[in-house]
Amino acid sequence: MSAEEARVHAAWLPPEAFRALGSRRVLVHGDGMLVDTVLDEVARACARYGGRVWHSPSWDVDADLVLALRGADELSSAAVEAARAAGEAALAKVGAGAVLGDEGFVLARAGDVTAVLADAPAGLLYGLFHLVRLGPAAFDSTRPTERHRPALRQRMLNHWDNVAVHPVMGQVERGYAGGSIFWRDGRPRGDLARVREYARLLAACGINAISVNNVNVARTEARLLTNRLGDVAEIADVLRPYGIRVHLSVTFAAPVVLGGLPTADPADEAVRAWWAATTRQVYERIPDFGGYVVKADSEGQPGPFTYGRDHADGANLLADALAPHGGVVHWRAFVYNHHQDWRDRSTDRARAAYDHFVPLDGRFRANVVLQVKFGPVDFQVREPVSPVLAAMPATRLAVEVQVTQEYTGQQRHVCHLGPWWSEVLRFAPWGPGGRTVADVAAGEGGGLVAVANVGDDLFWTGHPLAQANLYTVGRLAWDPRLDPRAVLDEWIALTFPPSAMADPELVGRTLHEIMDDSWRTYERYTAPLGVGFMVHPGDHYGPDVDGYEYTRWGTYHFADRDGVGVDRSRASGTGFAGQYPPYWSQVYESPERCPDELLLFFHHVPYGHVLHSGSTVIQHIYDTHFAGVEEVAAMRGRWRTLKGLIDPAVYERVEQRLDEQVRSATEWRDQINTYFFRKSGVPDARGRRIH
């Protein structure tokens, strides 16, 4: 292991996680770059733990495990062929639709042999990491045959990394784990060993695509498309052996900024020719390039509106340039008026994506993926699911979530987001029992896109427990039906291997007690009942109830002496509730039917309004904020029981972060409770101290 590798925390791929695999006799059968990656992973594990490995021999071998491409030649080993036959038989039972595809695999047992079969090298790679997750259980003689294939075609991370340091946002915009792993001070970092380790981690949880630069594309970053394309190619070369395709965020104004043209108008033939020629050069250098990510006409970024065109015109311009090469354009739907007049209650930021994009349904090219934030505003700890996801059946849609914890504690707080993402993916926009958000994302060429949370920190994510969010988003993208508790079990067992723990049961139980409900704990001590924000402007960390209340950003709570919340009803408000299909439109329209956790997102109600829980709004605010602080203090106490049982560096980093979380949660509690006590004049029914 290199010095660079030793300096980086192993996260969910410590050597110990490979013990069950590495102590066996393994045959790797097939050819291709990703098969070579499988062979390398297996060989390293066997060298460490005493196993043996063969690659596609023509002689009989005595193997415990075979990883084989289905189309590879037959083998002379009867035991190995029996295991292969068991997998084929299981697939045949499923029926004609049981194809594995480019990334799927089947795990089967026959006698004493375990077999992983795949149609393509990527499937074999994912099958290998499934074995690592299972550990000794993969070799249980009673294990039934399993068929695995990803539910979502595109499982992508967006890095908001700046090549040149931004004067406000730094090297990574909304980054809470140090600098970029790709860039430093305007140049490539050059730490390709670390990028390789990152690729391993991503492949092991199911990610197959990343963009390597910020969607807010500045002049230095724009040049990655042309004269600095070699920097991107170096990254692509390192990620490729782990099945990860590189995408690039580009500025819509590139023909002007880079090409010297007087316009970037999508209807201009010179502009179209420039994009076609530039894209062709990209593919000449990076043949498996994934495509472009674009933030246009949003928060000051250039876009087609400048030329009187719409977003379909803009996206199709790039799609046409990419289509001959098999590339896609991810066009972000995060478009809204960021110069809103706070006095004008008819303007509603939540409406914007629907109003801009739904009329364009059916006009986007087949290789355009409209990238829609999971909620209608901006990655808040609680929002309704975006109505856009139910309103564009003729458009490829990807759901965008935020792994980097911009509004959920910035990796200084424990906030495990798996339960939240699972709720979003299982949400049925047309009503209970209907198609889900995951079904929409699984449509032809859709997917899940997550804003990355890694940096050059020793622990990748700053807070060691925040690694679980990165792992979980990949696993839920692979299979949205997974129970987030079970996914957390996987992460715990990999990151803190039982075979390396003095008391693995205590470690696992304690981590679940700290993390399982941590998202709801964070919600309890921050903004109440779905109203959102109330954060410090700029850095978005810590409480500032009125910080955004009279600004241009459209993020208001409208608290006054009588009540709080935003009226988004059709009857008397902005009409946002009417953007949903009938079932949810009717639910959200009514203060009596609206779920408690979203009440203030949809309605302005009196402080004495009685929730479904039986509590009034004001008492709920008091109770949850006091409870949230108590829960965080309990988290810290539970963590302290692990001292001496886990890696001291991990223990100390988490302890420091929990100290900060207790401090911050206390500040949230005191500011929120005091603010609403002074607004409402209603005392706490329990008589607790409010300042």
C-alpha cells in the first residue's frame, strides 16, 4: 500500500472486509479491463489472507469461488461448471425477462462452490463487491441463488469542486471535508492514488458516473472542455477500471467564453457547429465520456433565456452535439427568480421548476436527462416531493439529492439521510399504491444524482459517520427498495468489521442508536414543520430565524404575532398545492389533512392550531426543540461507550463533532424557542426556561 493510500481512511473497504474472500481458492474467468480489476482485487485479498487465485486456466483447478463471464469458454473443472450451471438454471426459472444486462450478476451455490456470473465485466465487478458485503455468508451452503441488477441506469455524483479557488466558496462549493480530491489552486492535485481509492469506494456502493467540477462554471473551469481537457482525461483514466464514466459541468456560454463567438444562441448555426466540433474532440480524447451537466438561467448562470429561447432549445443544442457519441446532457431544473421581492406574496420559489419545465414536456431530445431536485425548494431537511417528478411523462428524469450536508449539519452533525431518501424514493405522487418516485427515476435512462460530500480530509467526509450517507446513496440508487436500516447494517459491518472488533454487537447497536433517527433529531432542533431555512445567510450553518426573511431569495416563513407558515394553497395562496396530481393536491390544500411535518410549508396557521399529534403548533415547536437537544446529548453519551473499542482517530474525530453538535443544537433550541415565544406571547406549557 502506498503512503498516499495509508494516509486515507479505508472507509467501507478496509482490508479486513476482504478476509472471507481472500482466504479462499478463487478462479476469475473472462477478459476485459474490469475483469482485470476484479482479478487485481482478488489477488490482493488472497495475498493478504492466504488464498489462491487463477485467471481463466485451461486446466482443472480446485476452486471454492468462481467469478465468470457467462460468454467465456467452458472450463474443465466439473465443480466449477456445476456452479455455473446452477446460476444459469436459476436465471432460466425466472423467465425470458431475466437478463442481467451490462451491470447485473447472479450469485449461485453448487456443492462447495460459489459462483458469480455476469454478462459483462461491470456485472462481475459489482458481483465481487457484493461478495465483500456478504462476507462469510456468501459461502453458506444453504444460501439461495440471487439475481441482482440495478434499478436505476444512471447512479451519479455531482462534485461541486472548483479548479481555481473561489473567493467566497473556496475550493469546493458547499464542501465540508476539506479541499477537492481532484483540484488544487487552479491545477490538478495529482494524487491519483487517492482518486483510485475513491473509485473503489464508489464502485463498491454502486455509483457509475461522476461529474468532476462545479455546476457554477467559472472561467478556469470552463477551459476543462477545451485546452485543459487532458486534466479531465487523467481522472477518467483512473476511474475507468472501476466502471465509472466521467461527466463535465459546462457553461452554456462556452461558445462565447471559449470559442470567441459573438453569441451562444441555440438557433445560431455557428454555435451548433462549435458545440459539435468541441464535443467530437472530447470523445477523441475520452472515448467513454458520459456527457455534460448544465446549470443554466439559474442564480446568475448564463442560459437560453438571454436569446429568447427556452430550456428545451438550450438542452437540445447540447444533446444534438452529444448524440453521435452516445453521450447525455443532464440539464438541471433548479431555475427560479433569485431576485424576488419579499413584499410580493404571489411569487413562490417552490412553483418555479414546474412553471418553467412542465410546459416543455415532450420537447426534449431522447438523450436529455432533466435533473430535478427531490423537493421544490433547496435540499431542506423536510420538503414535499417535487411535483415536477409526476408531471413530465415524456421526459427522462433524474432525482437530485444532496449528500453534502449543506442544510443538514454540514458534516459537523450526525445526520444519516438514508431514511429521508428512502421516503422520497418510495413516495407515490399519484396516491398510495401507485407508481413511486423510484419508478419515475427508473424510467428509460433516468436515475439518481447526488451532490457529493467528499474532500481531501483523512476521513473523506470530515465526519467519519457521514461516510454512511455516501455509501447509502449508492446502494439506494442500485435498489431503492432497500431498507435504509439494512443498508446501514452493511456500512457498519464493512467499516467496523466484526472480526476486528472486541465487541462488535455493542459497536453495531450503538451506531444504530446514534444514527437511525438522527435525521429526525436534526429536524426536531432546527426549522419546524417543514417551513425550512431559518439558517445563517451565506454559510447556511446555525440558526438565524429572520436571516433570509426580507431578502431576494424567496425563502420565507412569514411569522407574525398570530401565526407562521407559507400559504401555498389554491384557495388563498400561491397555488403551489395545485401542481400535484389530484390525491396529494387535495391533501396539501387542506390544513386539516396536510401532514404535520409539512404543515408550515403549505399553510400559514395560528400558533394555537392543533396538529394531528394533538399538540398545538407553538407547543410542538417548544417540545421538539427541547427534545432534539436531549437526543443529541444522548448520542454523545452513547458514543463515549465505544472509547477503546474502535480506531482512536475515528473515535476522537466523532467525539469532537458531537461536542459541536450539542453546542449547535442548544443554540438552535434557544434561538427558535425564544423567537416564537416573543412573537406569540404563548408560554411553554411545561414551564421550561425560554430566554
